[in-house]
Amino acid sequence: MAFESVSFRISRNAEDLAQTVHALSQRLVRLEQRLEATELQLDRQGERDPQEITSLDNVERLLVDCRALLELTDQNELTDQDELTYQNDEMASAA
């Protein structure tokens, strides 16, 4: 009975993590689309305002940070899943 409860909580946590990663991925895609649209608009205008360049640089930095976080999350999720599988196997062997 306790094993089923632990297994349910692990599954629920994994599902929550997956939803969070999915939401972050969607947000990253929208940010990339907005950045691309802004860059295209600025290219059409010709000259770039220094403030806009700074703003775009900040957005690009945020995108890089988001990508890094997503990569870390994916790596941690895989590590956590491996550890949980090991713990489940240990619990099943003990039972």
C-alpha cells in the first residue's frame, strides 16, 4: 500500500515537471517568434535605435538562459527518473 502511494506521488511529480517543461518550452517558442518579428521589423526600418539594440540583446540573453534552464531540467529529470526507478526496484526487491 505504501509502495503504491509513493509510486503515485512520484508519477504526479513527474507529470508536474513535464507540464512545467512544456509550458517553458511554449513560452520560449513565443519569445523566439516575437524576437524574430521584431528583428524583421527593425531590418525593414533600416537604422536601429541603440535602446532597441540593448532591448533585443536582453531578450536574446533571456532566451539563452531559458534554453539553459530547459537543458538542465531535462538532464535533472532524467537523473531523477533513473534514481526513482532504482529506488522502486529496491523497494520491490525488499517486499
